[in-house]
Amino acid sequence: MLVRAETEARLQEKAKNIRRHIITMLAQAGSGHPGGSLSIADIVTALYFAVLKVDPANPQWEERDRFVLSKGHACPVLYGALAEAGFFPLEELKTLRKINSRLQGHPDMRKTPGVEMSTGSLGQGLAAANGMALAGKLDQRDYRVYVVLGDGEVNEGMVWEAAMAAAHYGLDNLTAFLDYNGLQIDGPVGEVMATAPLEEKWAAFGWHVLTIDGHDFGEILAAVEEAKKTKGQPTMIIAKTVKGRGVSFMENEVGWHGKAPDEKQTAQALAELA
Amino acid sequence: MGEKIATRDAYGEALAQLGRSNPDIVVLDADLSGSTKTAVFAREFPQRFFNMGIAEANMMGTAAGLAAAGKIPFASTFAVFATGRAFDQVRNSICYPQLNVKIAATHAGLTVGEDGASHQSVEDIALMRALPNMTVLVPADGVEARLAVRAAAEHVGPVYLRLGRPKVPVIFGDDYSFEIGRAVRLREGSDVTLAACGYMVGPALAAAKLLAGEGIEARVLNMSTLKPLDGDALLAAARETGALVTAEEHSIIGGLGSAVAEFLGQEYPVPVLRVGIGDTFGESGPPEELLEKYGLTAGDILAAAKKAMGMK
């Protein structure tokens, strides 16, 4: 799908701002997970600024679309998007991981406006998203549920329990993204645990599977539209991404999974994201 | 003894009844609906019943999502799987976000019987009691189980409801009232207090009767809410009777005995002896014989009561 040039430009600008927030937040916190936050920055930007029906002034609006960040450690990208969308002040981003902050090291739905599910223990977000999608069907509501999983996260057996159930219950109001950046904490996915072939696995579990470039807004939005049109089964969008995307020295570097940049690195990263 | 009803049967009936009056009630099971008795609800409300297959972790996570969307899910399986297999999901997806999920776990304790240790949860109360935001209920008979199901549905927040497999004598009349957090005094007495929960309330009452025959008046407390604990009832018991015996079909580590000893140790130290399963797994056998072998009889409670009185 061709995205209108102005939409593309608007999303590019938002994604850049959110990436800058990620770097600044982590630098101020002194810890956190940049690699997997940057790899899904375009997906999360597309969702919050071109897809999700949400109301920042009324985060509990019953008809809202739901977004569950199953790979909870990537919450800096979620916080950046929520703040940009107006769920809470941008100023608050600097409190990430600090005591008494509403921005916990992993998402806490009771503390942060706009966070739909507390996650962090990997593998659990898809099941929660399934529950939200089931409730939406029961109540005949039109809302849709979106979830982002990590490619390391799918090592968890529970993901496959949830994959089975989503297809069993025909949850076509559910769309999942798999952040296929190819790296997990201990090294390349596949060396740590052989998860491939992911397309075939999700298809075998009964999902409609699409593979896209997770940094191309046109492809992201086209996949979301196709998912909306897909009836009777959930859609898995396998998004090929680059871990650390947007910051040259973080890209494809496993060491940037879970550490904050120092002062010099922060300056360089922000210069690249100017 | 008169009528006998399994607490799981009372659960099944109460759940279906609840379903009739509250459309937000939904039920999940992990391929055990015939045993947990959620099948009663499933027959009447197929749209609101979700069989999740033999996948307890996913069942708990799905229940969390349903609760996040405004439903009141009851998730059922055997206690050993609900609390052990899915512990992290109960912790992180239910208790931490304070989601309104009711975990109704059946087949708790040794009275599972012949299936043996793999299916006999001796540690579920300890696990659930340690979780912040969790309410823990252990009804003693069918009457109390029905009321506890209703109270659990009305309570906003996570609840663990511990239910048993065997038929147990009905202890309470139709006028019995149940309130979360309130211990019920079933018998007056000032020599010693027998504080029991679940299956062991019956044997505690029997022990009190035997003690009375020897001139010892035992107070009997039904501690059907393990968390929040009824501190006032325990303080009164400690002050007025000076010694307590706890009785539970659970490990003496982390269950009712621990809860009572923890509380009184800080607030009003008196002898507290714990009747329960020692630090061991169970085994196959008929329930009654297992209870005998593992020291969970009226006689065991009686002996502990005398010993506790001697320690005053």
C-alpha cells in the first residue's frame, strides 16, 4: 500500500521523536532496553498515530482498541508513544525507572495511563490479548486488539498455548506483530534456540501470516488493513526489523539489548536522530 | 452425619446460579470441566464458557485479559495445576495488575486420594497466600462453598477459592452467613482454641466433642478466609483460651498454621500447634486412610490440643 506522502512524513517525524525519547529516557534512567525498543519504534508509531482508536483524555474508553506490549522490556518505546499521543506529559518520561514514578521498568497497567496490560514476564501478553479479544466478541464490540511479541519471547511455551487458543476461538479481531530482529540476550535467535521457521509455525497453528519490513510504514499499514479484512482467524505480522534501528552503533549489536548509553553515546545517538 | 456434598459440586451449582443473575460472569477450564464441575455452567451458558485445553498458563493469562476488559472470569482446574503450573501467570498477569480473576481450584489436598502425590496439592495455600493482592478462601462445606463463590464474585480483585474432591458432611444451616475476612465461632470454649479450615473443620468439631467428654471446653473457629486473616478472632482466642491448635489439609509450612503462628507470634504469643501435612508429599490411597496416615484426624487434633494446653 502506498502511504500518502504527508502521512509517511508525519509518521517518520513521530518515530524519530519517539526514538529520541527512548535514548534520552534510558540515558537518564541509567538502565533499560534500547535495542528491542528501537526495533519496534516504527510499528508502535504506526499503531498509535495511524491505527489505534484510543482517546488519551479517556484511557478507559470502552470502545477503544487495545495494545498489549508482550515484550514488556521494550516499554520505553511505549512510554514515548503514549506521551507523544498525550496520555501523560512528555516531561514525565525522565522519571523512567525512578522511585515513585508512574513509568516502571516494565509496563504496569495500574500506574501508567494508556498501558493496557502489565507485562514483563515474557510470553504472557498474547494470552491477555486473547482474553480482551474474546471479551470484545462476547460483547459484540468493534474494538480490535494488537499485540507485539519478541522473537526471543516465542521461546516461551505459553506463547504457543495462546497461539493455539487464538486460532481455536477464531479471534479475527486480534492482530499480532512478531518483532523479528534476530537477536536475543545471549546471542542470535537460532543459536540460542531454533525458533525458525516462524511463518510456517504460526500458519500451522491456524493464523493468517504476513511477512513485512517492520520499518516500512506502507507495509505496516497495509498489513494491518489486510488483518482487518481477514475473517475467522487471527493475523500474525512477522516484521523483519533491525535491533537498535536508527542508532548506528546499536544496530544489530546484541550488546545493546539491555544497557543504557553513556553521555557520549547519547550525544552521538541524538545527533544521528536529529 | 446427615447430608454430604462436595465443595466442588456446590461450586458448580453456585456458578451456574451466578451466571443467571450476572452476565459478566465467564468461566474458563483446562479440560477438567467434568471434575471441577464448571460443566454445569458450560451447559447452561456455552457462549460464556471457554475450554482452554490442557494449558493452564494460557488459561490464567486469558482470564486476566477477560478481566481487563470488564468480565468476571472464574478459572478452574485442579489446585496443584492452578497454583503450581500457572504460578507466574497468577503472579504477574493477575495479582500484580490486581485483575478481577477468581481462581476456583478443586481437588486440593490429600483427599484427591488414589491419583496420588502428583495431583495432591499440599502447598497451594502457601503459594497463593504469599501473593500481594490475593484473597484466599477455603470453605468447609457445601453451604459455605456456595456463599464463598458469591462473595468471591462480589469482591473486586483476585480471589483463590480452594475446593475439595470428596463429599463432606454439611456443617452449616441455611441461616449461615459468610463474609470474607471473618472467622466464624462454631463452638464456645475457654480451655483451648481449635482453628480449622476446609475439610478439617469437621474433624475439629469432632475433636471438640471428644475433649468435652474429658471436661475440656474447646473453642472452634472456622478460618475459611486465610487471607485477609481475622486477627480479631485470633486475638480473642489467644487471650481467652491461651493456646491454639490449627488444623488444615495442607502442609504445615505456609498454610493456616503458619498464618496463625505468624500473626500471634507478633501480636500475642501463646502456644500454637499445627495439625497438617508434614513436610512431605502425599501418596495414592483412599482419602480416609490417607488422612489417618498423615495425621489429619480428630484424634490428632485432640492430642495436639492437650499438648498445647500443657504448654500454657
